[in-house]
Amino acid sequence: MRKQWLGKHWLSGDTIEVVAEAGKVLSVTETNQPAERWIAPGLIDVQLNGIGGYDLNGLDTSVETVSHIVDVLHQGGITRFCPTIVTGTKERMLHCIRTIREACETNPAVDRAVIGIHVEGPFIALEDGPRGAHNRAWVRDPDWREFLEWHEAADGRICKITLAPEKPGAIEMIRRLQDYGIVVSIGHTAASEEHIQTAVGAGARMSTHLGNGAHPYIKRHPNYIWAQLAEDRLWAGLIPDGFHLPASTLKAMIRVKGRKAILTSDAVSLAGMPPGHYHTHINDNVVLEENGFLHLAETPDILAGSATPLHIGIGRAVKSGCCTLGEAINMATLHPAELFGLDKDGIGKIEAGSPADFIFYEQQPDGNMQLLETVVGGETVISSES
């Protein structure tokens, strides 16, 4: 059935009429009709470990877990994402990868939402600081045979791998991963500038949560943050929750990276949960503060992922003066779509031929966005009216 919507374009503010049928946008036309709501493409989160109490990284992670996460993400306007599997035992990582594959095979809503699986670790720096909240006991050197086990368990659904390029065998692995079409991202690293340049030359294309997974104190320059920031060939994932990066740092990184800046949540299962002390499968004891700051209990300067959903992080980036709301939305829609080549299918856009995946929202005076409706495949999946 043909449907139509009116909304103010997220960049221009002009009212547009969007007509869709069979899950695809047929036309987008400017109109003089009044519109109260804003419209934008569905958000894309390229790094998500869990949310709303649901964890993608447990031995008890199930197909139902993944389905629940997709439902929660729709509430936050996210229509596509990269479920992220972090450093763990071989058994746990394979279980979680296999479970996500099974969820995609059995639930069309999950299959539509999942861009591909992001494996973050275990081939990362062992030392404190760059390792971040990843458990030291499970960090290991790159192993091609282990990747092939992931690849088989995922049935080819791995789309992104985060590793430290200074690890033994990492550069050769980066080269080989190109044959599988996988985005290699530099992260949780203490690499030299030379290591980073070699990794980019071998095919690395992104920086995972740039500015984080790093030493609390480093040489002012050169260092691995500057080296990645200055490398024009690298996309940069940036966490705008207000804790991972100070506003001034986030603003500078956005300005430098431009079209290759991507906002991501790095949300964990505790996102949306009440404050308190928690035990997780990765770290025995973490603390979620009243203000949403999530950290290791024993070392408060080491974050334990983010407890802030992406749409809230977008509002915080705007409120702190890092960018306009339209720019922030592009960094969470079009830019990640371009990284994975999804823009060729119209994902991250609203134009004729695009999937009918979009959000409606109100723009608050302080820059925040109040989500009103999420549309997936031309069907409303979340509405504030319901």
C-alpha cells in the first residue's frame, strides 16, 4: 500500500513529502504544506555491545536477546547497526557470533537491521590504557585460523574488525582481510606513527572510538591519536556521550575528519539502566553514575563502554556546540552508510529508491532531538502517540 509522510528536511528545514510503497521511497517532493515534525533517515550505529539490559557478549546471549535489542534500538531511532563482539574467550566469542547469525536467519527484522558483525579485539594492545576495559586475560595475538572460525560461525556476516596494528602478524592480517571485504579499524592501540601508516597502506580504513582506548597520559606529539587524526584515508568513530571525549576534542575531531566523521554510541547492556554497581562478563565490577558515566570501579579514569544511546549522544554533541543537529544526523546516517558502501542502495538518505527507513523528531531549543516515530520498511515500528 502506498503511504506518504510530511516532515521538515533535517538539513534544509524545507517541508518535504515522502511517498513510499513496498518498503521503498518512490518520491521526495518539496511542498508548501506546513509540517510540525522533522524527518531524517534512520540512524545507524556502527558499534553497539548491548542496550537496555540486553547483552550481545554473554554466554547466555540468545536469538531472543538480539531480537529484543533491535526493538530497543527502534525506540532510539536506530534502524541499522553493527552488533559488536568484544575480547573474550574463544568459546564465548564464537557463541555470540553464531547467535547473531542465527538471529539474522530466523528474524527478518534482525536481518534487516544488522549491517554485519563488528569484532572488537582480542587482537589489541595488552598494556593498561590502550586495552581499555577489555579483560587482559583474553587479549591475544592475531591468529588467521581464529578469524576463519569467526567467518564460518558468522556465515560471512563479519563486516568490521578492530585490532592494534603493532601486534605480531597484524599487518599481514589486515592485507588478507581485504579479500573478505572487511573494514579493518585501528583501535585499542599503542602503535607508533610508522605502524599506523603501514596499517593504512595495508588496507586499514577506520579508527575505532578515536581518542579512547588510549593511555590517560601520552607524549604530546607525535602519538597514535594525532597520527590517526591526520590520516585522511581513515574514517573515525567518535563517541559523543560527553564522557569519552571533551566537547573541545570532539569538535576538533569532527572538523578535521569532516565527511569521514562517524558518531557511534559504543553502548553496552547498561545503557538505559539505573545507576549503581554492576558485575559484567568482561569486568567484575563497574559503576554507572547518576549522570550516566560508566567506569571500572577500581580505576575510575578507565571507561567501561558507554551507557548513552546514540540519539542522546547526538543531542549532547549539538548542545555542546560541536555541530548542528543536521550535521550530527548526517554523521550517524550518511557517513556510516558511505563507509560500508550502503549509500549506493540509498541507505543513509531519503531519496527515490531508498529504503523507507526514517525517523520523525522535534528539535528542542537546546539542540536535543525528541524522537516521535521510527519507520522501518515503510511501517511505523515506534510512535510516541502509541
